[in-house]
Amino acid sequence: MPSQFMKDFKIKSFDDDFLEVFYDKAISKSSFKEVSYSETFSEKIKIDFSAYNCVILLYDFNYNGFIKEKDNMKFYGTLDYEKN
């Protein structure tokens, strides 16, 4: 059953093994230290996330970014990363 996130962004499927979600009352660049592979991409983050409390990361997923924003969620883009 598709989640609201999938419905909103017209995502048909993705591999759950490559999904990571984190919550923090005040997200900052340092919040990303807790996620997989962050040492390979955190320096590339140029966005101020302070107005948000949740981040959804999809690894090895190609999203065209057709839908940029829906309700209280926003697509910020893609980043390259390296598997350790």
C-alpha cells in the first residue's frame, strides 16, 4: 500500500532497504551525521532545514523532481554519495 509521501510525489515504488527517515526538532547540517553515508555528502548540503523536523532519504533512486512541493513536504534535490 503506497504511503501518502509516495502518492503526493507520484512515486510508484522504491526499495525499502534504501529508505532512511530521521526526525529532529530542529534539523541542521549536523543532524545529517546520524544517517548512512553522510560523510560523503553532508558537505554538499546548501539548504537551510531549520523550518523542518523530518527528512526522507531515498538512496539509489532516480526521481525526476516533477513534483517539487506538496502540502507540508518539499523535494530539495539529489546528491551523489559513496558507499563505504
